[in-house]
Amino acid sequence: MGNIFGHLFRITTFGESHGGGVGVVIDGCPPRIEISETEIQLELDRRRPGQSKITTPRQESDTCEIISGVFEGKTLGTSIAILVRNKDARSQDYDEMALKYRPSHADATYDAKYGIRNWKGGGRSSARETIGRVAAGAIAKKILQQVAGVEIVAYVKRIKDLEAIINPETVTLEEVESNIVRCPDQDAAQKMIDLIDQTRREKDSIGGVVECVMRNVPKGLGEPVFDKLEADLAKGMMSLPATKGFEIGSGFAGTLLTGSEHNDEFYTDEAGNIRTVTNLSGGIQGGISNGENIIIRVAFKPTATIGKEQQTVTQTGEETTLAAKGRHDPCVLPRAVPMVEAMAALVLCDHLLRHHGQCKTV
Amino acid sequence: MGNIFGHLFRITTFGESHGGGVGVVIDGCPPRIEISETEIQLELDRRRPGQSKITTPRQESDTCEIISGVFEGKTLGTSIAILVRNKDARSQDYDEMALKYRPSHADATYDAKYGIRNWKGGGRSSARETIGRVAAGAIAKKILQQVAGVEIVAYVKRIKDLEAIINPETVTLEEVESNIVRCPDQDAAQKMIDLIDQTRREKDSIGGVVECVMRNVPKGLGEPVFDKLEADLAKGMMSLPATKGFEIGSGFAGTLLTGSEHNDEFYTDEAGNIRTVTNLSGGIQGGISNGENIIIRVAFKPTATIGKEQQTVTQTGEETTLAAKGRHDPCVLPRAVPMVEAMAALVLCDHLLRHHGQCKTV
Amino acid sequence: MGNIFGHLFRITTFGESHGGGVGVVIDGCPPRIEISETEIQLELDRRRPGQSKITTPRQESDTCEIISGVFEGKTLGTSIAILVRNKDARSQDYDEMALKYRPSHADATYDAKYGIRNWKGGGRSSARETIGRVAAGAIAKKILQQVAGVEIVAYVKRIKDLEAIINPETVTLEEVESNIVRCPDQDAAQKMIDLIDQTRREKDSIGGVVECVMRNVPKGLGEPVFDKLEADLAKGMMSLPATKGFEIGSGFAGTLLTGSEHNDEFYTDEAGNIRTVTNLSGGIQGGISNGENIIIRVAFKPTATIGKEQQTVTQTGEETTLAAKGRHDPCVLPRAVPMVEAMAALVLCDHLLRHHGQCKTV
Amino acid sequence: MGNIFGHLFRITTFGESHGGGVGVVIDGCPPRIEISETEIQLELDRRRPGQSKITTPRQESDTCEIISGVFEGKTLGTSIAILVRNKDARSQDYDEMALKYRPSHADATYDAKYGIRNWKGGGRSSARETIGRVAAGAIAKKILQQVAGVEIVAYVKRIKDLEAIINPETVTLEEVESNIVRCPDQDAAQKMIDLIDQTRREKDSIGGVVECVMRNVPKGLGEPVFDKLEADLAKGMMSLPATKGFEIGSGFAGTLLTGSEHNDEFYTDEAGNIRTVTNLSGGIQGGISNGENIIIRVAFKPTATIGKEQQTVTQTGEETTLAAKGRHDPCVLPRAVPMVEAMAALVLCDHLLRHHGQCKTV
């Protein structure tokens, strides 16, 4: 269960990190959207490991194939299947994991739930699972851009205690992609890169915060009660591997203000649009977008796989130790950036279609 | 859209703050659970306003009626409808709101989405909407308690900058209910009460953080990918009115640690159970419960309705000012405690049934 | 489970035949639709028993109350709850049924599934459950009529072996309502009434076929694979109590033709629209409406409750006999007509919104 | 939309008849079920065209590959993706169809709905789409067989007016597979084969009825209201290409009986089980299985693609004629048999898991 996301723009992902491949099926994509494997590949390449000295060196080519739903370069309105073959083979690296539970990984919980697991890698909890999300997200982004000019930009806001200064109103994809840590504050970026590199040498790992801004989101997306736009964004983000927290607008810090400080007062701009003076709400009020920028933050814990030796147990409960072999990923944050963008796009696209279905019909 | 929550234990809520009433229909409740209006009323009374000097004085009796699905004191397995009639009718208080948008309320976004709104109160964004959730949560709690001995306890962890010291391992419902602010740290509680009372006199409002612990949750609940247990908890909590953030386990603070500090090492306890030494994961790994306590925190912003005058606009965009009439609720946190418990119970109960359906069948 | 129907226009029904009441919650209704209790009541009155000598004499007033989602006569876009109180309380008639299983009723299967049942009446299998469907159907009809001029007319096509001759192209609601058996062929209608009356005197029951035509359905409704328009119509109809079969267009008789006889050849009409010469497809091709009239037929078995003595067993398996007390309903067909219309409207309305969401967005 | 089926055992299918391939993703399959590509291939081979002189000669190898969700021969509980590559290439056969609408095909409705279609073949309306269903059905059958000993056997009951005499209580898969028309009445089978062969020579097509019996279905599957077991079976069957009607138990013929003739009286068998003397209900009462054999019938119209010349129009509405090139399939019935079995298995398996989730938890 739980491999389906969305209500009108619905995606189903599949695939373990080891086995035939990973991918996604999109159900409900609007027809006549121009889409190519090249465009999807661009996003997949951003999330791929082995891109720089600060990410995992695991070499994955992650070449995508559109199996169905696209004809002569355009979506058909029917289900779109996208497949990425697995390449790896070094499963001998995983032999030890057939027996030992990796701390803070899902090995033990999979065994508890299913009584079986694919011990060659992380199963469905591998970061490879996000390939399907990013591929579908590429299409969702295209639809949002085409229908409403929506822009979604995510970036590394903080690594451990190194916080960047970034203006969400103006930050661009080019600035984000201008360095390997995907932090558009160049000074902070260099410090982050150094810290990640040092952490890698220490066989340890670190985490941080990704911030994401959604601009030009039409007013009216989101539903009043359970499917509030921020609730679905929270679910999407908290379903990404290694996430521990979610905030919108003022977030946890907003709890330190009084109502008179926190409320976003209204005004009418020159074009006659009703706007808010401040945006502590983060672009959503009562679960529905208000036309201001939607701003969220997602906390990613330090990667669980580390080279340092740790206490653990075997499947049968015997105590032992484990140290991950080979080079590992000291910090998932740079690769998490496209994942966060993808989930934001999937949520917005689904709500765009839902809103049109219910409210533009009459 | 968006008035349905859950997959096997599904609830549909209905009702505006003004109109015939509010309530819930539960689809998928197991049969033969003993349940009475009295038990549900107990939870409803906890979330009811007008209980003390620090909450809104709006008098709501909130008496629930079970319309269907229960026969001779036991659930039938069929859909359970619960109705609470609306009483309060001082809609003249709301006349001004027919025209003016309340800052950081949903008035403007409802108009943008639907082109119509019930201006007599907060519509579906009123805290009254949570009555249905709390009623259904009472039944979910009962099932969880009966099937697995699950205990769910929420409490006020922080009001503005006043943070309480509470042991989630041992805290009890009785301790929570021992004071009107629902904070089991008595020293902090008194300071919180004073601060809320002072804020009320200043016609302002404040927010804070509710923490919730779920104990004795069976291993194996939650699904690997989109329906991770923490993702559904995040969605449930972020769908409550006035929430701005969600954390599990180490949360945002966990991003300041290294992997070797953050990982929860395994050991085998005397009873032969595989356990973790620490619990920075917060009871969930890879989206699936691991048998440790599940601990979450939810940020609630300061209530939007305040007596102080604020800048705003009318429906047609003319700039004006607004100051809420009558006594208002200076702090929603005490009443948010049973809402958080209800959402936690609804998520866990749904996942319990889903897990049994998929994994206990064979 | 199973009390929710639809995907974008979703309804949840509740209520047993005995207990507080029955009703429905509609999630996803478009905003700003004018709707009143009077309009809903009109449809409820058509499905109400006790209307004539040929239906069950059970007196039900079935007065509906809109609890939420409608403000100043218009839908708000939020969830609409409609409640009908139960009145009839002659549960002493049912005392025998606490112990004995009624043949071809759901008593035994409810006990097998849930281990409990509300023996005061038919529980969720009572025809009273359809009140919620008919109420929601009244709103769906209104939307369809307003958005696309869709007309839905159902009528009794056959009672036992008495078949009526009716032109689905032209038949009107007025003709259907012109007699108590709801058969617009007046000659057949009189014979049907006589047969039902005679059957009633024999303490027996009879069944038949309801036909339903949907006119002016826009092209493009329905989805290619599982949610084909005819598949969802089939599900909707086969979810009505006492149904045993479903047909669309040529139906079972169409299997006696060859392809060259059965295919609907295309032509272009004077207005330039692509039309079909014949309509053996019944208005749907490949699961999608083609603009021709949609025509379906639904088989209703003879009512299970009869006054004649029958062999049965008690809950504990002891063999016994049972004869239903009091007057019973000798033929459900006249009352089934508005139920069929309601389900047709619910399916079409849901698909209209889905189609707009996916295909009108770009 | 509409490419997802089921609630707990959910499948998503994808693929056009021409393009990369077709397949299915299963979400919610129980863990630790032994399954191999060989077992799935067995069912796919039954549905494959080109098997005998009476089916379409289109050569499809239809070799399946399990991409994910199975490890060392057992299901993991995670999503199972199965892919079948397309082989064909003779798309020049379809060039004419780029312009002309085939009568009673979905060409025109796809264009009306999406404004685009894959004219190289039947798109999602091709019988090839059922490959994903049959593959998933093979796994559902295995689960049903293993958990409850359920047997599902479908067979050709009628071709045009040639009706077979078959005992659903005893008919076996071996008998069904003993001839190329999949009709276990050998006399009728020979006549059917002759009729199909003659029809093929006449460049025409014929239809008929498939009957399906489900034996050893546990009591209690199905839900009382919308998700009645027969409603979901009806939806599943009516979602298969070329279906025009669905019946359960007595079906349309049951409307000719009186209640006293139609009711299934109860008795207690030697083992103490409550049984019914007759089975006109077809194994389901009140939407819930009663332990008797479930018997359904599905009407398939004559195949739309025929060699005879027909009147039609082009995409732009110009009138023209069309005669399908090459050999075509004169009768889909033999290949429809495994499709019907697959849909029956998918529905039963989903309801088995749902029932366990709701009713076996407490």
C-alpha cells in the first residue's frame, strides 16, 4: 500500500534500489502537453548521485524511457509510464546487510511489517525510489508553468548550523544550480561544501533544511478541511526519505509572535488586486492559496548510512557492530532540492486540476 | 472537496460554524466496538470553548447525537453518523464580516475559490469544524486501546516563549487535565495562564507548540512510500486550523547533529525484543512504526481573531479597518490538545486496519 | 466500508432503517448552485413508500433537512449534509427477525460479516438507505441540467413478462409520472397495476426492468480503462438493492447480431456534428460518451419480503418457517425509477467534474 | 484518469497497443506470496491472440518481466511492476485510421475527449490493455487460492445463438482449456468453432456470453452499500472492452419469477453450516458473499473491427468508407475468458483484504 499519491493527477511509483528498475505511472495527466524524455532527464540528472565530490559516488546513469501515454511528443491524456533501469550490481557490498540491521534505516521495520525484505540495498526506502517522483514532477512543473506561469524554486537554506541568506522573491534556478551544494548564497555555499567534505572524510554525515518557494500560484488552490494545500504539501514532503520536519510561512518561529504581529493585513495594489502587506501565512490561508508566494521549509536529518562503526543487532537479535563499506553520501541536501521541487509540483498540479474540476465547471 | 480523511477508517466531516450543525460520518469502523454518546461527549467537552477564563467565552453546549451505525451500544460495522447542533446565533456580531475580510482568516480565499462564502462565522475554517474530528477520534482511540493498548497523550509544550519540561514516557492524561492550560508542568502552566490572561486583556493573541506521544503502537504500522506514518500524521496535523509546522522525533533540531550522533543504535532487551537505545527517529523508521514511542510536535500560530484594530479591505477591495467585537479566544492551544490527539488516533487507526488488511491476511 | 461513491462529486451515505435517521454528505459539489429543501423533497417523495395501492403502505414522511453547505439558497462548495429522520417505530413487527433469517435478505450475510446486525429492519440493506442517494441525486441532476442541459428520464420498461413500448428519444418525466406504476405506456401500465395488485393479494411479489435514458450528455465523459462511463453506471445500478442485471445499448440481445449489423456507422449531420446512424452502443464508445443518448436497463428481482410462509433457519441454525407480517411491498419497480435516475445523475455529474478537471484545464 | 482499480489491492495499468509496452503496477499485494514470471506468463498466454484459427492472427509474444516487488521468488509487500514489451510494427496497416474513424471503436470519442489520440492501433481501448489486468489477476488468483482455496473458472456460455450446457458446480479449468473456443460443452464447442470460422471467412464478427463461477468464496466479502460485491464485479466486467451487459445469479431471467419462486430458502447442512436450498441470488446477498457459488454472466458484443466495408467519416467530418485490412479477430470470446477470470480475481482479492482489515482486526 501507499505507493499512490494525488487525487486527480495521481502517480504510482514502483521499484527497489536493486532489481529490474524503478519508475512511475501517472494517471490523469492532461492531454496535449509537450513532453520529452530529454526534459525529464534534466530533472533526473539533478537528483542523481555521483555528480560531485560532496555526494555519494554511486554511479547511476538513470536514463529514463517513456513507455506509454506520449505520442509524437505530446501527452495523450492516458496513463504515462516512465521506467529507469537499475544498473548497479555491487550487491556483495550488501551481504552484511542481509543479516545486520543498519541503525536508523528501515531494515528492521520492513522485517517487522512484511516478514521479508530485499536486503540488497534500501528497498523502497532507498533514495532511488524518488526517481519516479522526480520524473512525474517534471511533467507537473511543465503543466503548472504552461497553465499558470507557476515557478517552483527550492534550494539549500541550511546545512547543520550554516544558514544561508536568500531572497525567496527573486531567487532563480540558475543561482541554485551555480554551485554543487545548490545554495544560492555563494559565501554560505563554500562553507557548506567545506563542511560536507570534512564530514565525508570523518566517515560521518550531516543534515539541514531545504526551503522552497512557489511563485505565481493562482488564488483558490487547496481545499478547506483535510486537503488543505499546506496539509498536502506537508504529507508530500514528509513522505520523502530522511525528513523530520515541515514548516510553512512563519513556521515554528511564528509561535513566538502575537496575533497583531503575525496577522497579514490586507491592501489593494495598483492593479486592483487584494494582496497582503506581509506574508507570514506563507501564501496559504484557510488551506487555500491567496496568490502570495508559497514558502515552505523541510528538515532533513543526517544520512543514516555512515562509515563509522555503530552498535546494532542481527535479524535474530544478536548484538553486533556495523560500519558501512565504500564511499557513502555525507549529505543528502543537494540532491534533496529537486525532490522537494517535484513534490511541490505534484501537490500543486493535483490541486489545480481538482480546483478546475469542482469550481470552473459552473 | 477535501472533507474525507483516511483510507480504511474513513471520516467525512460537514458543517459550518453557523447553520444546522456540524458532524461526521465514519466509514469502515470495525464492528462490535462498545461506544456511547457519553464517551464521545467527554472528548467533545475537552475541545469546547467557554471552559475557563483563558479560552473563548462563546457558549457552545456541543451535545452529540449518534444518528446511525451503533445498535444496543455496539458498532454495527456500517457507517456511523454523529451530529452536533449549532446553538450560537449571535450573527449580528458577524454583520461587519459580510463585507470586510478578517486578516489571516479564510474569508478572502473562500471568495477567491468559490465566489461565495457563509460570512456568518468562519465557515468550514471555524474551529467548530473540528468537532467531527474529535468525535471520530474518540472512537478511533477506543479501537486502538482495545486492540493494542495504544495510549495517546497530547499536551501544551510551549506557549509563546514559555517552554514546559515534560517526560513523554510517563506523562498521563490526568496530569494534562490537571490545569486549564493543559500543560502538565505546573510551574510553566501557571506562567502560561498568566500570559494568556494578560494577552486577552491586551486584545491580542498568542500561539505555541503542542506535543503528542503515542505509546504501545504496534510495530509495522505505516507504508513505505507516500503513506509513511509520519507523512499521514503531518497531513492530519497540518489540516488542523492555525497550524504552521510539524516535527517528528528530533525534528528541526535534529538537523544540527551528525549521523553518528543522530542514529538510533539497536539492542536486544531482556524480553528479546529489538529496541533502539535512543529515539531520535521518534518511533518511525522508513515510514513504519518500530515499537518505540511516537513523538510529534505541532506549531499553532497566534489566533487570527483579535480585538485590536487592523488594516484590511472589503470584498470589493476598498481599504478599511476591523477590530473583532466581543470577547475572543486569546490562545487556541489548550483546546488544540484534544484535536491533536484525535488526528493522531485517526491516522493510527486507519493504518492499523490497512496493515491488518494487507499483512495479516496471509 | 463502502459507504462512499464517486471521485470528485463524492457522496457518503449513512443510516439504518431503524434508528435516528438516514442521510448523505456530498463532498465536492460545485459552488453557487441554487438548491432548496423543496427541490430535494420532490425527488424524495417520488421514492417514498405509501404513495399508492401498489406500493408498501409503510408511512414515511421522509422530510429532509439541509444541515450544512447551503447558504442563502446556494451551495457553498463545502460539504453538504442532508438528514431525514426516521419515524416508523413498529419494531415489534421485527421481533421475529431478531432470531430468524429472512430468505434472500441480508440478515445472514451481515451476521457472517460483522457478527452483529440491527435486526430492527433491514439495516443498511433497507430501501431506506437510498434516501441519501436520491437526495444527492437531486443536486447532481440540477448541476447537469444547468451546466449542459442534460435530461435523465427513467421508467418501468417491464414488470414480470409485461413489456411496455416506449420511445426513449421522446419520453418525458410528465409521462412517467402520469400513472402510479411509472410506465409511460398507458396500456401496459394498466396491466402492470392489475398484476401488482393481484400479486399483493397473493402475498407474493414480482420484479421487472427499469430503463433509463440520458439525453444531451456532452461528448467526452468517462475514462478509457477502469472508470469507463458504462462501468461506473453498472456499479451504481448494481449497488441498488434487489438488482440482478445491467445492460447498456444493445445489451445481451446485441450478442445475437454480427459486427456488420451491430456497428454504429458514422455520418455528419447538417450542423456539422459527427453522429452515428444507429445507437446500439447506447451512447458510449470506448468508455466515453459520444453525444448520442445513453440508454441502460436494470433488472430488479421480485422483492424478498413476502407474506407467504417460507422455510428458513434461526441465527443458531435451527430450521423454522417465516411469513412476513403486515402489508408488504409487492413490487419495488415504481419506487426504483427515481433511484435509477439518482444513480445515473451521480455518475454523470462525477464524470463531468473529472473531465473538466483533467481536460479543460489546458 | 481511470487507470486505477481496487481499494486495498490496487492496480494501475498503462500502455497503448503501439508504443514501448503495456503493463501494470500492483499496490497492496500481501508479502511472502510465491510468484514467478512463469505463472503470470501462463495466464498471459491464454489471453494472447494468434493461438488458433478462430482468433486474430496478430502475433504477439507478450513476454512478461517482473520489474519490482518480488525478491527471491516471493512478494515483498511493496509495489509490483510487470512490463510486457510491444513487438508489432505493422503500423502502415493503421495509416488509414489516422484519418478515418472506425465505427463502434473509440477513435471518435478519444478525439472528442482529449483532442489527440494514438491512431496506431486502439490506444488504451485495445484488447492489449487487458494484459496488465490478466497479469495482476494471476497474482490475485494465487492469493485467493492460498488464503481460502477459492477457485475461479470462466468459460464461453454462448456464441451468438449457440448456447452451451455447463454445470458451474463442477466445471474445471481443464475442461475449459480442452478446446480452442474455451467452451466445456464439446458439442456446442464444435458448432461454435464452425460458426466463428465461417464468420471469419465472411469478413464479419460475432459476440456472445461468458459465464464465470467463483467457488469456495468465504462468507462475508463485500460491503453493504456502494461497494456491494456484485457492484464491484459489474464494474470490473463492464470495464472490459466490448462488454454490453452483466448479470448475477438469476439475472434478467429472474425478473420473470415471483418472490416465492425466487427467494433462496435457508437450511442447515450436515456440517452445521447455514446454506441456501437454491442459489438464484448467485452467491451474494445484500452485497455480501454468503458462501454459495458466485455465478455471473457477461455479454460481449461482436468485435467492431471487420473486413466488410462500412460507412464512416474522417476526423474532419467528411463521409467515406472503411474496411479493415488484413485478418481480424472474428470473435473475442475465447480470449475474453481469462480476462473475466482476472477481473473476478481482482475484485475478490481486494474485498478479501478489505474485509480482513475492517472485520478481522477486532
